[in-house]
Amino acid sequence: MTAPRAQLADELLRRLAAALKSGQLYSPGHPIIARNIEGLSTALQLLHGLNPTVVIGIIGDEVVVDDMPIAKADAVGPLIHRLQLSGVERIAINRGVTREEISAFLDAVTALESRGNQEAPTTLPEFAHIRVGRITIEQRPEGSLADMSAIKGVYNDAVSVATSIWESASTEGMPDAAMAGTMVDGLAQAVAQNRTALLALTTLKNYDNYTFTHMVNVSILTMGQARGLGIDGPLLREFGLAALMHDIGKVRTPLEILNKPDKLTDAEFTIMKRHTIEGAEILRKTPDIPTLAPVVAFEHHLRLDGTGYPHGVTRPSLNVGTMLCSIADVYDAMRSQRKYQQAFPTDRILEVLKRSDGKQFDQHLVRRFAQLVGIYPVGNLVKLSSGEVAVVLKVYAPDPHRPQVRVVFDREGARLPIAYDMNLWEASEDRPLSIVAPLDPASYQIDPLTLI
């Protein structure tokens, strides 16, 4: 369970508590009961978009949804006590549950709570998509956003949600704004708590899932830049949501062009370029999408010097959200290896961002971006001038070429029994170390992200 799901889970428990309370206070058929069941059903649908089964567990005075304790479960405290007395410690709700089934389940729980009445049942009936019982839980692994495994969970969940958002835009004509907003809230929280680790995860290469990892990576990289500029709170999330949706117009691009393994012809590229206009149109008609999102979708291929596309469109200036997203978009696209393109190292990408005498991208933002990701980003495996092999731990903003590293292989290529950390910017005259080149972790059979 990770940050995006945590917010959905908290909402689920609030809706469950409200639905049960209204069932106790109002007679059957009351509109308030129907409204609360509708809200509970919607909360379940959002969680079912991430997992086919939602499990609510009761452990002592704590509520766990799937594998995460929910801190704000006070509202269901009385419910916890009554269900435990009834032997109910686990509620599993499968995808496909209907409103009618939810309503019948709530009625049964309400009746169960009224056991003082001789006619009240002592057990819950069986339901097609809802199962109850006692919970068996192993030691719950401790994890927070300071833990790389937890950050990986946040990232992987975000990619999964991005897939669903893309599918909803493709089949329904507009993306699921609620799901996107919740996911971006989780990413924004992770950016605030552990930006370094989250940025490191954007270096993961998933060639078969490029479209969706690119959506998430651009959102993370845009929010990382925005936070460095002092942008926080709701505005940070608007930047992240706009960046997430920047390429949504490609859902209207023919698949034979979108998925073509070779370089596009001029005619095909002309069709591809329409995604900026298509994206703005889709987002403009999508409810609950901030106004920044269609602006960024339309502008993200425009450049400050008037080049780029849509052709014939000029702006005296570009929205700052657009400029941050454009930098993130170019960076992530160039460092990603695809069938028709080798991945470029960061120094080469930064050269591209500075080309045309720096007239295409705001150079102040490019410099800040270089300080954010470094010439050798966190999580990269690199070779030092000493011959040693290390993992980049932390970017050093004053000199992005000289980050903090963790040395894991000696100069002869042997794995060190105990890795040690080194600040390359503090290299002495006796040992003037520098990074020679990035390395492929697969050649060393290690996952650098487990070492940071």
C-alpha cells in the first residue's frame, strides 16, 4: 500500500463510516442513504482500479486497508469494536461489487450491530463479491517514504494508475480526473518527503511500458523542479497533474504511428504533432481538470525562440508550467532507450537543452534542472578515475559533475564487503577523483537503487 492508495483508502473508510451511520439514523430508501452508498461505491471503484480486491482488516484498535494502517480511522472506531465483538476482523471486497450488494451488506452489518434485538442475526450472510471473517496477518513490514522499497511502491502504483488514466481517455474520450488527482497527490507527497529517491526511480528503464513511465517521470521531474522554485501545495499538484497529462492527446494518434519502431516519415510526424492540439481539446472538456493542464498540453512543444509546434503559434512567453514540463519531457525522452533510439547520457541531453545559443529553453531553468538531477543522476552506476565503481547517492548543486557516491567495487573489479561513501567535491590533491563514465548495472549484476 502506498501514498496514492493511502488517500483512496482513507476516503473509503470515511465513506463506509458515513454509509453505516446513515443506515442507523434514517429509514430505508432515504436519499441520504442512497447518496452515501453512491460515494462508497465510487471509492471502491477507484481502489479496484489499482487492485482487484480491497481488504479492510481490523487489528486491535487499528484499521488496515490492504497492507497499510490508516491513521485517520477514528470515525469508524465504534464500528471496529462492534465488528470485533461479532468476530468480524476482515472484509474483502472484490472488483465487480454492485451498489445493490453494498446496500445489502450495509443492512446486514447494521442488523448485526443490533444483536440486542432477538430477531437480529448473529452472523453476516454470504455475498458474491464481499467476504468477511477473521484476519490472519504476518509481521507487517515497516516502511515509510524514507525506505526505497516504499518509494518503489509509490512509483509502481503511479505507473499502474497512469495506464488506467490513458485507457479511460482512449475509451471514454477523457481521462479519469479523480484518479489522476489522487495519484499526483501521492507523488507530490513523495517529492516533498524523499525527492532524491523518487527522482532516482525515474531512471528505471521499462522499454515495454514507455508511454506510462514517461507520463509519471515527466510529472515527477516537473514537480521536482517546481518545488526547487519554492512552489508547493495545491499549485505543485497542478503542475504535476498538467505534466502527467501533457501527452494525453496521443490517445487519438493512430497506433501504427504511435507504436512504430522506426523513425517516423514526414507525413507520419505531421499526424503525430497533432497530439498537442488534441490533448488541449480533451483536457478542456474534462471536468475537474485545472486550467493549467490544457495550456501545458498545447504548449509543451513550443520553444521560446518561436520554433516547435503547433506550427504558426507564437507566444511572447510560455507558462512556467510549460517550460518546466518541456525540460522534463526532453530529458526523459532522450535518456530512454527505445527501438529506434539509444539512450543519451545526461551531459549530452543538457547540451541539447542549451542549443541554439540557449534561445529555445529558459537557461536559468536549465541550470537549476542540472543542479536538480546532476550530470550523473542519483542511482546511476559510475566508474571513477581511480578505476573503482560507485553508485551516485546525492547531487552536489554547486558542481553537478562531482556528486556524493557510494563505492561498491574496488579498482580490480572485486565487490567490496563493506561499501563506503565519498564526496567527490572534497577530493584531495592526493586523490583527485572524478567520474569517468556511467556504467550498465546489468554488467555488474546489481540493482543500484538497493544501495542508496
